[in-house]
Amino acid sequence: MHSLVILAQRAGDVSHEDIWHKIENDFVPLIEELPYHRGYTYKVVIGKVHGDVDADAIIEAMFMSMDDLERAAKSEKMEQLIEKSKGVFDESTLRVLATHQM
């Protein structure tokens, strides 16, 4: 299983309480439309245990293969997801990673 992972801090005008709502209403519909995805999950960071974590939210979309992930990453829906992130997250903190589950 492969995942597309998004890490980001919320935008300055988005409260910690509102981040759930924004992800659920602004992001989830676009994640659900990503081609080839097999599921998704999202988490809001509620505390830092060790080190400097520069993320308020972690969003993960799962794919069966790296090819599927790469096709989704190049899709129009991914472009829309990144564009939508500008109203929710601090753009300078947005990180998008590809991972492989071992």
C-alpha cells in the first residue's frame, strides 16, 4: 500500500477548533474524488510529545500502487486539492509526501 501524505499548519485565520470542520467540508470531498484512491484518513495534531512538529493536520490518501499514486498526484483533482489548501493551511508549511507501507 502506498500513501500520499499531506502535513500542514493551519492558516492564521483558522482556529484549532475550526480545522476539523474545514478538513471535513473542504478537503474530504476532493480526497474522495482522487482517482485510484483506496481510502483516506485525517488527523488533527492535539499535542507535541517530542521535537518540533510543524503540522496541525495530517491527511493521508491510500493507493494500491505507486503508479496509482503518481497518476492521482498529477490529476486535476490533486490540483484542486492543493488550491483549496490555500484557504485552510499556511501555504508555506504545506508538505506532500509519498510513502510505502512496510
